[in-house]
Amino acid sequence: KAAAGEEAAHPRWVRINAIKSTLEEQLETTFRGYARAGTIQDVVAKEGKHILIDPHVPNLVAITPGCDLSKTEAYNSGKIILQDKASCFPAYLLDPRSEDGDVIDACAAPGNKTTHLAGIIRSHEPEFESQPQTIFAFEKDSRRAKTLEKMVKIAGSNKMTRIALGQDFLQVDPESERFRNVGALLLDPSCSGSGIVGRDSMPELHLPDPPQQNPRRESKSEPTNKRKRKYEEIRNSNQTVIRDDDGNEIVVESEKDLAARLNALAGFQLTILLHAFRFPSARKVTYSTCSIHSQENEHVVMAALNSDVAKERGWRILRRKDQVTGMKDWPVRGSTEACNGDEEVAQGCIRCYKDDGHGIMGFFVAGFVRDHANASEDG
Ligand code: SAM
């Protein structure tokens, strides 16, 4: 089936799950017969099936949009995962290593980033039969947590992942003995979803990856078509729909409402970030959204850096020069203006825009680090 509209300008992104396969194996099997492309534009526009090995994120490829992988053995056995390139940035930037200890994925369903974290841990320590590190995956919405459970299982990361179904991350005690060894946290909280491809001003369809890229959840099914029609009507009436923290849809009637809603989302996102800063052994945190609004992005980063808990505990931005190679090399950075003129913070922030020729969704990610865990126990 050919992709249409805005989606046609974007390739299909496929992450090779390092727990179950390798890039080489997939090139010889699932993608045998795909011609190598030199650029994203070639992948999208050339006749026939094309593939490009991504130069930034390891184990990621872009293929011709519309190629159906849902019936392949690799897809059905969890060897490959359909995941937008931008959605791969947070786990790659966090880069959990054995010395980081346990990892938390605070807002985990449906599990794209949880399974990516597991794949990265495995690629760093391939010889371990059972990994010494644990990933704690929290998900407040029990229904979505069931999907997370399924995804973690099919990706083969269930042995190293503890899923807390229906668990609100904000209710988790950072000082609990269970989390004593948590050195790294990935935060991907609910957001307005304004960067999602094919949704324009319809962030209400905010599921972590665009539905067209995930046939397991995707569909041509009746409900999705109905939803699409409903949002088309809303768009034509100049209204906007966004989600609240519980996943409920809210129709925003005006610019003023939208500003108020973004403000509320930013407050929630900052609370999540500051909660993560309180884990005593934490030394790395990533914060991401699929929003293009600075209110949910650079502004949240600045507020977090200026918070008492960040100052007391020594949290600072992960500078561009200290990032993993592919993220250091990524050209699109945060807005200096939105960072109050702080060029170092803006350069530390990673951005994507869905129409800038990279073939990915609108996204934002920033990393935070501190040199010494337990820099202050009483902050
Ligand atoms: N990281 C996921 C992935 O890549 O597949 C996508 C996460 S989605 C953007 C945000 C998720 O956070 C939603 O499933 C939402 O239910 C969950 N959430 C929101 N607030 C939460 C909280 N306080 N604690 C745990 N989960 C929360």
C-alpha cells in the first residue's frame, strides 16, 4: 500500500532489536533485495524498494514508505521494531552502561524506548546471559501498560525488565531500597504531540509513534478512520485537541486555551523531571517530547536547571561535546532564544522538525548529568 500525503515524504524507520538479531542478519534476510540508497530523498522518491543505514543511530534503517513488514518473520518475532528515528534518540542519548546500574523508564508504554534501552544494554554487554542491570518500567495507564508488557515480551527484554502496571512514577519513592542502584532515568512524559507526522495540528492522536508506523496497533480499522474524520472536522473548525495527563482528549478552542494547556503540560513535565533528579544514585537523565513547542521543551529544561533540587544535587545539561557520537553530530539543536541566550544549553538540546528533510517526526530531547551521585542527600 502506498503511503499518502505528508507520510509519503517520510521513510519507514526500522530498528533492529540487538537482543534478537543484528543489522547484518537483517540485511541478508528481511531486507534482501532492497537496493541501497544514498540519501533519505532517494529512499522516499526512487522506484522500488530502497534501504539506507542510518548514519546517526546504530541498528536503525530507513526503508521505502509503504513497504509492509507486518507479515515478515523478523517483525512477528521481535527482531525488528518499527520506530521513528527521533523516537530512538532518548535511549541512545542516555546510553546506559553497566557502571550506571539500574535504569528507570518512567513513562514507558507502549515500550519503544524500554525495549531500545534493553537492546543497548545488551549490545554493551553481549556476553552476559542474564543481564546484571534491571530496567524498571512504569506506566500509569493500566491498559497501555498491557501493551507495554506484550512489547517487552516479544522483544525478548522481559528478563531484564520489571514492569509496574498502572504505577504513577510520581508516587514512586526515590529513596526506596529497590531503587538504590538506579543510575539512569529516561523520561518521555505525555505531551501535546504536536511533532507527530501526518497529524498536523491533531496532536490528540498522540501515541508515542505515529499509528501508520506500527501495524500491530495501527489500522485501517473502523475506530481509527472515525477518529481521523472527527479530527479532520475539528481541524477545519480551527480547534485543536490535545491530551491531558490521563490521556483524555481535550478540545482547545483558542490560542489562549492552547497556551494555558501547554502551560499545564509543562508543569507536569517539570514535576516528572524534578522527581527523577531526586533518585540518590542517579547520574544521567534524558527528557523527551514529541512536541515542537518550546514551552514543553527548552522552557522545561531551563526551569529544571534553575530548580533548587538541580542546584543542590549538581545536575547540569549534558553538553553537546559529551554526547554519544550520533547525537553530537546531529545538526538540529535547541533554540538559544528559548534558552534565555544560554548557548551551551541550547546546543545540548536536540531537536527535529518533521518538514526539514530528515524524514523524521518533530521531536525534542535533552540530557542531564551530574558528576557525583549522592551529591546531596537532603535536597
Ligand atoms: N516512552 C513510550 C514509548 O516510547 O513507547 C511513550 C510514552 S508516552 C509519550 C507517555 C506515557 O506516559 C503514556 O503512556 C502515559 O500514560 C504515561 N504517563 C503519564 N503520566 C505518567 C506518570 N505520572 N507515571 C507513569 N506513566 C505516566
